[in-house]
Amino acid sequence: MKILITGSKGQLAQALQTSLAGEGTVLALGHNAMNLADPEQIRQQIGLLRPDLIVNAAAYTAVDLAQEQAELAYAVNATGPRVLAEEAARLGVPLIHYSTDYVFDGRKPQPYSEDDVPHPLSVYGASKLAGEQAIAAVGGEHLILRTSWVYSLQGRNFLLTMQRLLQQRDSLTVVSDEIGAPTWAGTIARATAQLINARRKGHGEFNGLYNLTASGETSWYGFARSIAGHLRQQDRLCAEIEPIASKNYPTAAERPLNSRLDCSRLQRDWDIRLPHWEAALQECLAQTRCCQPEQPLPATQSV
């Protein structure tokens, strides 16, 4: 099987390249080879490569900057995925696409299910929702996986930012009233491999939308405290962490207070059991004993 992965330099795409290596020949394309804001380039590359499966791990993820760059955000997060879905349908192959908890406004007191009506608060969230809708409208075989708070040891993300700041500063404030599930890119990639393997074994076709996050829940403050605990064990922690309300930490784009996603449908339909976020974090951190440098990535190519 020939698997095409977009956004090759992004944290999720890098994890996917490892996890999917045993599923077939992996073709990972970066921004220069496949820019999701360029429909014609997408069509040309897919026509040339003729993959058996397309995995779209590219996205515009600069949440605050998207408020100013709405046209680019929609081009990458909505138009690009629609073209991928059209080309996948033309070849008769499935498309796997990743979306976000930011399609919701966070006002529901319980975790969100796939049946809840989205109501994004930001341009980023709205553009990702438009991408979901565009893929579904094409009608080909597809799987949309909504996830949240993605981190890894590559790229730019909350984990690496906290590791750096907790070693550089004396004190740090972190938002404590936004609740969700930090999800390691490795968790998402492994679950994706399980889904592909199950389909190949005849479990069924990809058809629709599923939530995919680590189990459990915490706040950004709780996530930061877990990262600090790891640094403390290595005698590398400098900063004291204090909680702060989101209203006291204004950002250009409003974030949902509740980012929890109910993943029971994924377990029921595909027998995918996701690890607790703390266990996944410990596994991620065990892969290195030193803080990885943050790499500047194009906002259009990281997830």
C-alpha cells in the first residue's frame, strides 16, 4: 500500500511516518511539494503519485494569527482538504483527515460527542469545521478524527514551550479554567495505524467522524504542573507556576473553556482504546532526557 502523508515536517506527520512505516510505503510531502493552499499542485501530485491512502496531517494552526489571515486559514484548512477528498474519490481511495476541539464553543458542561452541533469561536475553528464539511460533502470514503491539545518532542507546542520557560524563568502563570485532554502525537499516530490495519483486515470502510484524544482530563495549568514535575526529577526546574483565569490572559482568538471530547464511539466501532494523558506524557518524555529545541515551522504545515 502506498500511503501519502501531507505536512511532512509537522509534529503529527513525523509521528505518522514512524507508526505507518509497517503499513506500506510512506510518501511524506512537505509544504514545497504539496501546499494545501494550491489546489492545482495538490491535483498534480496526487495524479502523479496515485496513492492507495491519503493522510492529511497538514493544517494552518496559528490560532491567533488566523484572525488576521482568514483567507489563508480557509485555503489550507477547508479548500485544500476538499481538493484532497475530490482526488481521493476520483482514485477510489480513502482519506484520513484530522480536525480539532476548536470547532466547539466550550460551553457544554459535559464532553462533546460527534453528534453535538459545532459552534466555533475563532477563525481557526471555523476553518477547520469548513474542512470537515467539505470532505463530507464530497462523499468519498473518509475518516475525520477530531483531536485536542496536540504535543510532541518536535516542532512548536505547549510541551516544548513549557520545558523552556520553566527552566528560564523564576515564575510563570498558566491558564487553569480551560479543560481538555493533552494528546501526544504518538497516540494519534498509533491509533491511526490501528484504524488502517483494521480496515485492511475487513473491519469496515472509513465513513465519518470520530473523536480521538487521550483519556482523562486536565487544565493547561495541570498539564504544566506535570511537565514541571518531570523537570524537578531531573533538577532542572527553576520556575514556580501559578494558575490564572483565561479572562486575565487575553488572546486575539477566544478559546473554548471545555475542550473535552467523548471518544466512546471510536472504542465501540473500532475497538481503539486510548491511553490516559499522563501515561502518554510520561512515555513521550521518556524518549529524551534533554529539552528539544523548538523548530520554526510554517503555520500551514503543523498539526
